[in-house]
Amino acid sequence: MEFFFEIFLQFFGELIVQVLAEILADFGLRAMADPLRKPRSPVLSTVGYALWGAIAGAISLFLFPASAIRNPVFRAINLAVTPLAIAAVMALLGKARNKRGRLLVRLDRFGYAYVFALFMAVVRFIWAS
């Protein structure tokens, strides 16, 4: 039982680091949204979110240099699962914001949130100790 609790806490720790980065990115994008109302290319936006995700991953390494997950197999599972979970949460938040009539940014969509979270997770997967 203790083993499963430890595994749960490790995944939860990595998830929290990435959720915090997504939330901070979301706040930053909302602050810049008014000057950027002109529609942008989806391909360029995807590349931009990939770069921002990698940058967020690098910044997170300065704050949390060690991965909460020590087992290499579980780290690989985390690499696959966490970006999907974060993207789903961001998409749900986007739907809630849309219902309230709030301004949406591309990070409120599943695909862009997934790209951001995936690149952040890849950077952490490769360089977190």
C-alpha cells in the first residue's frame, strides 16, 4: 500500500509543477491578448507554444531540478500521461471561460495546451535529475 501511495505522490508532484507552469503561461498570454487580436497562423502558433513549453521546462529545472519520479519506467509513463491530463484541464477551463463570455487564448484549446505541456515534460524528462 505504501508503494502505491509513494508512486501517486511522485506523479502528483510532477503534475503540480506542470500545472503551475501552464497557469502562469495562461496569465501571461491573457495579459498580452489585447495587442495580439489579429489571427495568427496555427502552424506558427504551434511552434511558438512548443518553444514556450520548452522554456517553461527549462525554468522549472532551475526551481525544481530533481524529478519527483525516480523510476525510469514511471518517468516515461508520466511523459505520456501528464501532458494529456493538463491539456484536458486547460480545455475544460477554456470551455468554462467561453460560457462566461471571457476572452479565450489558444492555450484554452486542447491541442495548444498539449503541445505546451508535452514540450515542458520532454525538457524535464531529459534534464531533471
